[in-house]
Amino acid sequence: MKFIQKQLGIIIIFIFCLVIEVAVLWLLLGTAFSTDFLYTLVVPILIFSCYLLYRFYQEKRDFPVSTQAERFKAELENERKLYRERTLDQELQNQQFIDFMTSWVHDIKTPLTVLNLSVDTKQKQQVIQIESKINQMLFYAKQTSFYEDLHLEKVQLNVLVEKLLKQYANLFINQKFTVDLNFEQVTPVLTDRLWTSFVLEQIIANALKYAGEGEQLIVTTAESDTVIWIEVKNTGSLIESADLPRIFERGYTGKTREFGKSTGMGLFLSKEIMGKLGGEIQATNDPLTAFRLVFRKDGF
């Protein structure tokens, strides 16, 4: 029945043409019972009947394929729906974890601040290092929702550095570490203050950790027509040339693993963050160990 309904249009046209043919032959032959009349009437009906049979078997043969295609389409849509539900559930779990970590970090920083006020200079160094590791853990957790936490603004790089130097002042004094600031008047950088400050903190903390006593930290800002950069050098031990190409890899510690000083995560996070901020971080060891943060002038 469905087949007849689908072919109804062409059947009506055929009948209409057949009626016209009969009328024309009647006028020409003057009778409806001659052999010529029957021949011209039967042949088109046979041909059209063969056509309908061909179409019927063709559609019957294609029907299982169409059914299978519809079934596959339905299964694919169900899989997509299931994937979206799982993705949303995973995003919710990630956000809950980040919220927990953020709350935990803020809660634990309060007793650390109190502790920092009541200990001697050497112990202050340990407290600051603990805070640095806690911040590293928090920023690693928040990296999955980086762009949701992003706040772009015009930032003076020298202001970020000066704030971090004050934060680490006791460590500089304890290690007899001197600081040489060579700040040029550079264009403010369009970046996220919090994430950029975290990257600078990793570089300064590494300099204090590995350079040794009595060394010097040299901080320079400069710009060209296309980029603005800040470079942090230290006069301590150089990064091994063999380690230099790999220091930004996740978990890579190089020779520092012999002393248990490093997790290999600070520089890895720094590179990931700078990439997401539209800039880059570079490292060299000739003639001094140096890290350079490069920001584009054409925006984020």
C-alpha cells in the first residue's frame, strides 16, 4: 500500500496519457476493436507494469539497508548523548575538586601566616617554601579551568617582580643574595596578573633554591616593536646543557633529583601557563642561567 501511495503521482500521469492516446486513436481509426488499437494500448501498459515491478523490488531490497541506517543513526545519537552526560559529569567533578583545593589552600595559609610571624629567619625560609609548594599544587589543579579563571588587564611587570621580592626578602637576606634591578620604561602587558605572578615566582624560587649563598639575581625588562619581555638571571650554578632542552617537561628534574630538591612541576606549569597567555618562556645558560618571559604586543 505504501508503495502505491509513493507511485500514485506517476500512475495518474500514465493513466492520463493513456486516455489521451485512446481518444486520439479513436478519432484516427474510428473504432476501438481493431488490432492496431489493442496493440498500441497493451504495449504501454506492459512497459509501465514492468517499470512498477522493478521499482517495487528495488525498494523492497533497499528497505533493510534503510532500517539498518536508521538503527545506526539512533545508536550514534545515544552514544553522543551519553558522551555529553559523561563530559558534563567530569567537568562538575573537576570543578568540585578545584573548589575544594581552593578552600583548603586558603584555610591552611592562615596558620602558615601566623607561624611565619613567630619563627626565626631560618624557619621562615621553610614556611615560604611550603607556601610556594601549596600554591603550585593549587595552580596545577586550576589549570583545567584556566580560561574560566582568566582575568586580563594591563600589568606593569616591574610591579609584579617588586612584590615577589618583598615576599622573599627574608630568604634573600638569609642567603646573602643580592638583587640587581634593571627596569626600563616598558609598555604594560595585557595578561593575567595572578598567573603571570605565579610564573615569575617559580623562576625566583628556583634561583634561591639552586644558586647558593652569596649569589646575585639580575632582573631586566625591555621591549621591541613586537614583544615585551622580562628576564631573570642568577650568578649561581649553570643549568647543565644536557638538561636545558628538557627542563620544561613534566616531572623532569635533571641532576636536582640527586638532592631531592625538585618535583619537576614548576617549570612545566610555567611553560603551560605562558602558552595559554599567548606568550612563551625561554631558558639559556650562557653566560648565566637566565629565564625570559616574552609577551606579544598585539594582544592576548
